[in-house]
Amino acid sequence: MFDFAYPTHLYLLGLIVLLVMLFWWTRASRRAKLRRFGRPETVAALMPDASAYTPSIKLVLQMFALAALVIIVARPRAGAKEQESTSAGIEIMIAFDVSNSMLASSNDAADGIPRLDRARLLLEKLVDKLDNDKVGLIVYAGEPKVQLPLTSDFYSAKMYLNELNPSMIVNQGTDISEAIKMAMNGFSPAEDMHKAIILITDAEDHEGEAVKAAGLAAENGIQVDVVGLGSAKGAPIPVPGGRRGQYMTDREGQTVITTINEQLGREIAAAGDGIYVNGASGSALNDLIGQLDKLQKSEFKTINYSASAEQFPTFAVIAFLLLLIELFILDRKISWLKGINFFSKEQSEKH
């Protein structure tokens, strides 16, 4: 199997066509200028050592060398093998609240760790504990959006977690029920695969259908676990992109205070046959992992590819040899070919 790590770089091969066209245009322009001095045969006699063929030969060598360099940049690889293996795990869809209230402090202090950052740290540690499981990511506020489909690529999952922010959803608010429904649709159709939704929220549900949606998930064999962020005392919401200490206000100019609704969080978890944990708790990670471990891991087949062998050294050697040969080819005639005119009348008659 032969492929390229960066196949789009191969478009640079188009430069070869442009350079060849430029070369022939330059040669044609040179011949036109020489005609101003007299007949080409007479002018050629004044430059007996000038070769008519070596410039073209040098060009061919240079273009092949350039092609080899472009291939090197595209990183040619060969030798990858497709292997099928069987693993056992569960599917987890993370529904992450990215409403503006998640910018507020996760504790009683107004300038404490933002709920968004605390949840992100918790999930990064959770992903590190996953083995053969698959994980997906949905972000939601007033509406949900799939950010990462189910994957076993945990590096990508953590990368997406680091990029979460409220600007990802234009329609603000908090609609937990729609997030749960979208998470349900994000799982594979395999009926024997055990599945769980991890709901990250401060439980400020503006639509009021979250418990019903969690019950629907449980009816379909999907466990719903809830991680609550925030404090009962509440905290102001920083203005996105604003200066430090600048908080959101309502129409009357009063600072908006957001509080966690732990009662709703527990009701959602109970309806979804899961557990509720407070994200600020020191045992939150262990409690969540313990709950997920209760789900029986199902076997599924995965396609793995062995590492491909890099082929750029071969093309590097080719480019080097071509340029080395081109270096020793001069523009004047080769001594032992001086007496040969490949296109003379005499040569044509002999053939």
C-alpha cells in the first residue's frame, strides 16, 4: 500500500509545467534576438562550442529532481497493512454545556475556577482512564451541535475539549433535552453495545423537558450520568471577551447571578438510570468511573493500520543524483560529440 501523508502537496508538481513553458519561451525569445544579428547558421558559426542539446538535458534532469523534491514534501509512505482486531468497551457521548453561565465560577468565589475549565479538566482525566471505549462530544446551549462523532481517538477528543467556549453556539440559553436527544442519535446502531451519556451542566434548564428526555434514553438502554457545575450561592457571569471583573447584567442593570440546580441534576440522573456527581467534589472522577465500570463492555471489531515506512529517503537520493549529474553537464558541446549533428542532412541520408 503506497500513499502520501500530505497528498495535497502534490499539486506543486504543476510548477514543473510552468517552468518548462518558461524555459521554452526563454529559448524562443533568445532565438528571436539572435536572428537580429543575422542568419542563424552564420551566428551559430560564431559560437562553435555552444550546445543546442545540453540546456534541454539539464532542464529534464532539474525537473525530475524537482518532482522528487515535491514527492518528498508530500511524505510518501509504503508498507502499511490493514489489520482487524477485536476489542471490548462501551460507547460514551459527552453532552457539554457551553452556555454563557458556564463561564461563571464553579464555587462561591466570584473569581474562582470557571465551570467550563473545571469540567474540561475532569473530562480530560476521564478520557485518560478510558481504554478500548469510544467517545463522542456534543456541545449545547440553546441548541445542540455534534462536535466530535464517536471515536477511539482520545487525542482528538482531548483536543476538542480544549477548544470549548460559549462562542461555539450562537443561540444561547440551555436546552438539556435536545442535547440528550442528539446524544442518543450519536451512538452506533449496535443493540448489544452498552452506552452512556455524560451530561455536563449547571442544570439551568430553560426548556423543562430534561427529565423526560433522560427517561427516554433509559428506555432505550442508555445510561445518563450528570456532572453538575456551580454553587448554590451562585456567581456572576463574566462578559465574554470583557475585561476582568466585568459581569453580565439584566435589563434593569442588575448583575446576573447563576446558581446550580442540583435537585434537577439528580432528577435527570435518576430518570436516566445514572448518577449525579458535583464536578467540584474530590471524588467526582472516581464516582463517575465507578458508574461507567458497571456497564458491561461489549466486543466490537476495529480496523488498525500498521505504521507505514517512510519512503522519502529513496526520493532524496534520486533528487541528489539527478542534481549531481546536472552539475557536471556544461552548456558547451561535449568534446566527443562535437563532430556529430543529429539533425544534419548527411545523417538523415545515412539512415
